[in-house]
Amino acid sequence: MRSPQSVSLFVHFMSHISHQGAQVFLCPQDYISPAGFYGSHHIHFICFTGEGSFKCNGVRHSFAKDDLVILQGDSGCTELFFSEDFSGKALAVPRGFLHNAHNGNVWTTSGFLQTKAHPVTRLEHGERELLLADFAAIAQRLSRTGDFGRQSLYHSFQVLMYDIWDIYDHKAVSSRLSGNDDAAFVFMRFQELLKAHCDSERTVAWYADKLNITPRKLSRVCLDASGSGASEWIGQHTALRVKELLESTDLPFEEISDRMNFSSSSYFTRYVTKVFGSTPSEYRRKMRAKSRQS
């Protein structure tokens, strides 16, 4: 595992982040490990040699050679360790960068939550080479400062996300439901319904009725497909949507409360305080300050 000296050395290197905000680097040639970016950035890395582990939501995850690891900056991961022989290639992306890059299109709610539930996935050789090529395309555009250069950087990141979700489509869901096409269809249809209706509908029974199955069956399908039940998916979609509205819009809190079909503004305030640890105004102010820093 890393020594304290290695950690200190990595912190020293953090001042050399590209002015575009994103950073592609080799470990340990350029940096000791991706760990120092965690919290302020979303981290994607492919492990070449060695191994490591981290804990997220009480679950221990391990990674080794040819694993893709995605650590979302707000996912609360702890105990992030790398073996002394760890090497790989990493992409660190400021959390605010994603709002500009995806335009509500690529970093979809279901994809965002899938990587939170399954932050480690094994890559086949062709998949690894594809993602490394995407990393290289991003690296080539980091120094371009004009408007068109910035848009080309966003586009390169979008391509990476599409490729990752194509891989996850086969591994994170389909493989868990192999041989059960009906269950796979129910799960994917549930995702579509969530994206369309989570602003106003937040009961398992409502979605089960739309799918013509029982709430119990819907929860079982979701659990088998993703490791999370239907109610957890609804709760996560709701929290992510509220988060998006607070961070990326100037909508008044009362209007967000009405749009999300909360029973009252005071209940919305209690919800945000419970889920995010701050009142809506405090949370928006804190997130915008972080975005300006990155």
C-alpha cells in the first residue's frame, strides 16, 4: 500500500493541473495515484498493474489489472488504497465540468447511478484499447483554449461516456439478467419511466402499474439487475434531479418544490437538509463556490 511519503508527494503535484480543469495522466510516472483528486473531481482510471480497493456506502470494492474504476466525486468513497506496484492511466474531471460537457444528454441519470452502484468493471482487451484511445483524444485537446477547442474537448468527453455506457450496457445490467429477456426489458423500461416521471411520481406502485407487474416483482427485477431495489432507484433519481436543479439552474426554491411535486416548500427544505446536509440556499451557495474554484 502507499506510504505517507507517497501521499505527500502526490499532493505536491496537484498544483500542475491543466487550466482546462480536466487532467489525463499516467500513474505513477506522472502522479503517484489518482487518489488526490478525489472529492473535487470525478476520477476514471484503468489499472495496468497492481491492485487496490476502496469503500463506498459500506461496501468494499477491489480492483486489479484491466479493471475500469469510476469514482464519482460526491459518492462518499473512503479508505482508497493502491498497492506499491500500481500503475495505470487516469482521467480526473472537475465536477462542474460535467454540466458543460454532457448538456443533460450523455451523463444520464441511469448511467450516473449505475457507476455509483458498480464503480468497478473488468475490461476485455478491445474495450481497454477503445477507452485508452478516448483518454488520448481528451489529452490532445486539453491545451486548446478557444471556444471551438473547448467544445471539441466536451465532444471527446462525450465520446468516452458513450463508450463507457456501451460497455456497462453489456456488463452492469445485461450480464446480471442473462437468459431473462423479460426481466431485462422491465428494468430498462423502468429506467425510461423514471427519467420521464421522477419529478412527479415517486412510488414503486405507480411504476409497477405502468409496467403491469406487482411492486414486489419490480423490486426483485431491480435488485437482480443492479443490486438496488426499485425504491432505492426512485430515491436516487429524485435526489439527483433535485441536485441538478439546485446546482445548474437559478430557479427559486419554491418553484423547484412545485416542479418536483413536493407537498410544500417547507417539506422540500427538510428533504434537502436531510439528503444533502444543508438547506437549499446553503447547498446552492456551497456548490457554486466549488464550481468557481474548479
